Amino acid sequence: MPAPSKSHSTNQTSSADGVAAGVGGPDGKMPLTVNKQLRSLAHDLSNSLETIMQASYLLGQAELKETDKKWLSMVENASRDAARISREMREILRAQSE
């Protein structure tokens, strides 16, 4: 099985201003219904990521071979990255709804 590749986004926008440009009406805000749908999806994604993070923590408590520990480390790192991205998405969406 080939090792998964890790890609990094070059767009590190963390402010709602940069993301909102050109979206929605004249004030740059997205429609409220779209915002609510995206916030709901982001919340569901966070719940799924939390399950993955908890399961990987419990798996880390087991006796694992060295190669399995490396795979577990990749899962833990990727789930932390995904949780960070999810938080940033929720912050942007929250700022859009204000």
C-alpha cells in the first residue's frame, strides 16, 4: 500500500474579509440560508473529526508495532490539521453571519 501524500494549502487566509470578497450581496456577505447550511455541515464535520481523534487516542494506548505507530501518527496529525481547518471555517462563517 503506497504511503499517503500530504498536501499543504498555499492559501492561508484566516480572516473573513479575504474570503468574503465577491460573495453574496453588496456587503460581501453570503445569504443567511447558505451560511446556516455551511455552519451545520462544519459542525457535523467537527463531530466526525472528534470521533476519529478519540479513537486514535485509544488506539495509541494499545501495544502497536513500530510501523503501525507511524500510521497512527499520520492519522493523528491529519485529524488535528482537519480540526484546525474546521475551526477556521466555523470562524469565517460566524463572522459572515454577524
